[in-house]
Amino acid sequence: MSFLTVFETYDWDTLEQEIYNVTEDEVAAILQKEKITLKDFKALIAPAAKPFIEQMAQRSNQLTKKRFGNTIQMYIPMYLSNECQNICTYCGFSLTNKIRRKTLSDAEILKEAAHIKSLGYDHILLVTGEANKTVGVAYIKHAIELIKSNFSNISIEVQPLGQEEYEQLIEAGLYAVLVYQETYHRTAYKTHHPKGKKSNFEYRLDTPDRLGKAGIHKIGLGALFGLEDWRVDSFFTALHLKYLQKTYWKTKYSISFPRLRPHQGDVEPKVEMTDADLVQLICAYRLLDEDVELSLSTRESERFRNHSVHLGITSMSAESKTNPGGYSVEPESLEQFEISDERSTATIEQMIQSQGYEVVWKDWFNR
């Protein structure tokens, strides 16, 4: 059994109708409950829950402080390569985009890692495009081995791999893997991923199962908001989370909230997700699960990130570069997407501290 078995028992259109038919009275009754269920989660992400956002935010803040204290963990992505064999309508690295491709050498990896370490980070996220021949398991494993003495935690966001391949990387020092389904809508998924290994919806969907079986410490989930209705995609993400927590209970989990950003491509968001919508969703996830880590990247604006500290977020990136070598090797190469919050790490640290929170530089939540 895998999550695919559970997934196939749900119908997208039926879920969408259920979410949009929720009433304010139903939301009010749910917010009186101590324990929030998946069924309740549908109501908390519904349009009917909008009048209750402030109430949800206050409860989310209390639950987060109870579990994580007044702390925000800092992490930073390091892009190793923009080589990619997939066609994805929303990504600057897509095979169809005529850009100069670059994969970092050993010396360049070490230079980038040294720069990131100098900023204070002890938790790093390695990112590549999906090009198995150029940046396959051997390359990723070697990169981990090159820098593992410099960082307490190494995470990756790369192409989905097999269980044995993940086991090799874990043995080499891998701590966590982020793998986003992008959208749980089968038809829309195929539309946005017409060619390449990523076009296999089922293989990507079962990636967290392979990770769980491999014994990974932490798995990061999420959907790319804008490809389809964010409410239904978020329900499926929550369903996925609960299945994984029950099946691979030794593993820890995180949720990210990426919204479509400008990039080298032409896709526009099908469904707009407003700032208020994102606040509602962050709080709904926290009310559903006190333990899950909630992460916010530099895709979001300065203003939004400043206010998100008290909502339930537990980790933030800062000073992110989404191009290989962007920190010290080749700052002007093509980015995967445009970031919004361009403030320095030191500025973000000061912002967090000014709100009464402690900055944590490594992923100690799961230690």
C-alpha cells in the first residue's frame, strides 16, 4: 500500500464542492473543538472561514508557542545546477527555456558553502534541476560529502529517487528531503508537466513513501499555489501528511507554501491566492497539527513575512539565490524564479528578534 491507494478514494470535484458549501455556522462550531480533524480542516480552508481568520491566528500562535516556543529556524537554499530534462510550464529551468546551463564544480560548491556558512547558517538546502545524467545520485552524494563537515543539517530538493538511492544519501549524511507534488489535480498536473520523468504523476506521488521506507529523518510536503484551486490542493496535502505520519511515524514533517512567482516562462496563476488566503491556510494547518513545521520562503514579500512570525511559521529562508553559484560564483546567471524578500540574513535576523523571537540556525526541532 502507498498513498496512491488512499488518494484514489477521493474525488477532486466532490471535495471542491464540499469545501465551498461549508457555512459560517459550521466553522464557528469547529473552532469550539479542542481537536481538529481532516474533515474540520476542509471547513477551516473554506471561504466561509474568512470571518474567523483573527480567531484562527490567535489559536495558531498559542499552539505554535506551546510546541516550538518563541523560535524561528533559519535555512538557506544552495542551487547546485539548473540542468533539467523536464518541461514544466512554471519553471525557469524548464528544458524548453533557452538559457545557459550550469552545474557547480567541487571548488564552486565549496566556495558557495563557505559563503553561506559565513552568514551564520548551520542548515542548508541543496537544490538542483531534474537531470539524472548530470546531477544524479552520484553527484548529489558527492556534494553532501563535500560539505557535511560544515553543516549540522543537509536537506535536498532534487528529482524523486528510488528507495535504495535515498538510503545511499542518508548514509552519506542526508537529513531531510523536500518533494512537492505541485498539484494533486491529475489533469492539471499533466498539462503543466508534459514531458520528462516529472510527468509521471504516480511516481512523484509515491516519493514520500519511498522516503519513509528509506528511514529519512524529515520529509517536506507542499503544493505550488496557482496551478489549481489552492483549497483542494491544500486538503490533499493535509491528507498526504496525515497518511505519512501514521505510516512512517518515526519521520518528522514540514509544510511549505510556495505561490507562483515570475520566471522564464508564460504560465499565469489559474487561481489567485491572496495574502489573506495564505494567512488562513497557515493557521488552518497549525490548528490541524501542532507538531508539523511550517516554512515560509523568500517568495513572499517583506511585509507578509514580517507579519507571519506570529502566525504559526517555524522556519524561514533569507537572502536566497535561486541560481547555481548565485552567492559567490556567478551572481548574474538565470534564477529559477524571482524572489520577493531580498533583505539580508542579518536584517531578517533583526526583524525576528525585534518581535521577541529567538533565531535558530540549525534544524534542532527534531533532535
